[in-house]
Amino acid sequence: MIFHNHSALVSLATAITVASSMTIIAEEAPLNPTGSEDLAPREQPVLNYEAAEVTTAKWDNPRNRHYTYSNFEKVHPYPSIISRGTGPFHTLPVVPEGWRHVEGFRIKPWREAEDMNLSRYLYESRADALVILKDGKIIYEAYPRQLQPHQTHSMMSSSKVIAALVIANLIDEGKLQLDTLIKDIIPELGTAFDGVTVHQALNMNVVMNFSEDYTDPNSEGQRIFVAECWGEGCENDPRGVRGFLTELTSDDPSNNPENNTLYNSAVTSVLGWVIERKTGMNYNNAVSFYLFKHIGASANGIGLNDQTGFGHASGYLAFTPRDAAMLYSTIGNDGVAPNGARILPKGYIDTHVYGDDAATKYFAGTTSQWWYTHQMYYNDKGGMAHLGYGGQMFYSNKDSGITIIQMGSIDSEGGAVTFNLGNGLLDAADLLNELLKDLKP
């Protein structure tokens, strides 16, 4: 791989958010002046910032999510640093009065919603941060709640794609191939991975007995949460996540005749285990080594481990909003970060990701048809994206140079990005891309 020079020290612009005892009030100018006040509600639901109450057993309480997502290193018992390295910081240029370019944004994000402007959309989607880059320059950013630009915030499942980016480098180094059998690397896995290739796992094309019903305490989705030390009792299981993964079963892992996306967080955890075996590194260290330490980030990222030191690839990685924008922008920019550093093999996205013949069909109910490959979705408009639990999204477009990071903390019971809201986030990204694609910043 080739790594180019980093640029000079970063200076983070600040967006002031003011908290009263009952509401969170977002500053109106210059970062969030879009639309009339009657369409831009200023009050947010009360958020809990009593740190002692936010335990691993209560991390997903609706009032606690905002604190949890921006304080993983305080809430989780086994946080891990994703080192930014020792290189120079990179300053993202800010387009003066860039907010004027998004004044025309309007969206009806789900069937029951009214037409709304960007401020109302950020309120309704419970956004903590929104950063929009165009060709490596900040067009617009907003921090409607208590999150500050220098704070990290989890991308949850939107960080699944990071495992795929590390694997792209391992393929480039000759340590892996897309058709490598998973069990040739991890033979102790159960029948769920019989005959399954790295490519199938990257594309969420693995049939197994696994439920992602997070409202069912006995579902595999909830049991993996406990194995990952979200909740009580993980310290009593010396096997950790690896032990959970070896128990997964299937009658026929490749029986997917409709070629649908079989979304499953455990599959990404197995890809993290593949990375661990092939590099000899903890997963979070591998993310730093191959990707994060080269982009000129302003702060260390945060990852999580289980009690055995196994790094969680299934989600959770936390970055500052601007650092996330720099990292994810490489997806739409042929692997090159805004500071000029190449962190993905040249041509990998066009050759293996966008238009992948083996991509699975992702049914999002959106205006665009999306397909799933390499732990991300892509559509026919040049966009690549992924949603994350609680209101997270990355979007990076290879044709327009637009990258969008949305971080959120949805305050509804059940917590995950609901089907309707997920539609809204992806449609909003498409609309913002259409609005800004011809801009010359």
C-alpha cells in the first residue's frame, strides 16, 4: 500500500449547543439556519446525563443512548483505543456559508410524515451530528444536541464496513482471497459456516439459525450483545464472543435462492476473527494499522473488546464526526483520504464493490434500489452507505464526491433504526447528493 504525506495541524470549528434543565437547544446560526422556525423545532426530549445510571445493563435505555454513544469508553468495561498514530493532523477546509447550499433541502422521510426542511429532518431523526463533505471540503455541519465536534460518537453498525476495508488490504497483500473458505481460517466454527467464502460473508449471504429480534431476550441478536459485554454476565463466560460464534448452526449455509441480504451481526464478528487470525492483531489495532492512523485524524477512535480481548467488528466503532467523514470519504474516492493518503488498494471499490455481481438484494423500501456487498449498500446513483443502530449512517458517492455522516440517538423503545426511519436516512442522503452533486466548492 502507498501512504502519502499528511497535511498540517487541525483546528476544529465549534458548534455551540446549549442545554437547559429540560431541553436541548441547538444554536441557529451559522451552522443550523435552514428554513423557517415553525418548521425547525428547537426542543429535544430530555436526555439522561447521570453517568452513574448508564450501566452496561441500561446502555440501550432510550434516555441513555445519547450518553452511551458518545461515552463508550466510560460505559463499556473493555474499551479499546483505535490509535490515530503520530502523524500530522489534517484540517478539512470549510466552505464559507456552506449552509446556503442546503437551504433548498426538502424531504418527506416516511409515509406518515409531512414535508420538512433539513432542521426538522435532523430533529425527527434525532441527529447528534451531521457532516457533509464535497471533494474533501465541509459544505455543512450541524450538532443539534449536546455532542461537540471534538467528541467521539459511535457509528454502531455503520462501522461494519471498516472490517471490509481492512480485508481489502489483506487481499491486496495476498493474505486472503475472496473465495477463501472461512473455515479454512477458523476451523472451530460450527455448521453455519460450512462451505462459506469470505465473499459470501462480506455480502451477508450466509443462511443460519439467527434472529436479529432485539426485543426478544433469547434471540441470538440479544445473546451476542451479552457476549459482547452489553448487559450482565459476560465475565462469567471465559469463551467470550468466539465461544458464541462457534455455536452457530445452519442446515444449509448457501441456501439463498432469492439472493436476499441475510443481515446478521455475527457474520461481521466472524470477519473480525478472520482479520485477527490473518494479522495476529486485535481487530481495533488492525483498524488503526491499515486505515485510521493514515488519515490525519484529530483524535483516537474508540473500539470495544470482550473480556478475552477479542475486538468487536460487528459495530460500535466511535470517531469524531469529522474524523468519521475523512475515513468514510475514502470509499467514494477510490481509497484516498482528504489528506492524500491511500488506505485502500487502487481500483478496489470499482472492481470488487460497486456493481458486484454477487451482491445480495437489500430491501430498504427507499426511492433507490440498494444492493449489499462488502458490508455496505450501493445504489445506481454512485452511492454507497450503511445504517447503524440508533440512527447512524455513512454515505459516500463515487460519482459526486459527496460524503455524509449522520450520528444520532433515537429515543424510541426498541431502539434500532426503525424501518421507516432507515428509509428516511437513505433517502435524505440521496436528496442531499442530488442537491450538491454539481457544486464546485
